[in-house]
Amino acid sequence: MHREPGVDLDLSETLARGRAALGTGRYETLMCPGVLDGLPVLTFTAPWSLHDTEWNRPSAAYLRYLFTGLLEAGAWDAPTIAGYLAACPGAAGHWTAGELEELISQ
């Protein structure tokens, strides 16, 4: 965020509204998607919309990393993960589910 470390952030808007823009930079929008074990879950994102982005083809290494993590989580099998990732922005039109399944088997 190009800010000096050690400054406390005011999280009141993020916690009250679920989202707060602290600036216009890539990682200056804070989000609170919910609460886990009584504590707010916080993450950050860009202030622009998913549809305002020009997508790049994700690398094989990045997709392998995502695939492996989803597989280890145990909720989905390999064909389900491959179909999911192949339909995601960036990968859609560049990777097929079959290619992704091959990628993980390498």
C-alpha cells in the first residue's frame, strides 16, 4: 500500500459496511466477508471491478498451485477442480479442463 508500517488502520467502516477503500491502489480496498469464531475475517483487493480488468493467461505453475490447494482441501475431486479452474476468468478460453487435469498429473 506504499504506507509506512506501524500505523493502525481504522477498520470501523470495513467492519460496519463490509468494505472500505483506503486509497486507489491495487491493494487498498479492505473487505470483511464475515465472521469466524467470533472474529472478523479481513482481506484486501483492488478497488476496480472484475469486469474492468484485462485478463492474462495464468501460468501452468500458478494453476498447479491452485489445483493442488483445492485438491488438498478435500471438498472436490480432480475433474471438478479442473472444470472450475477452466471456467475462471483468465483461464477460460486459454486452458481446458482436460489440460488442467494433465497438468496436475505431471
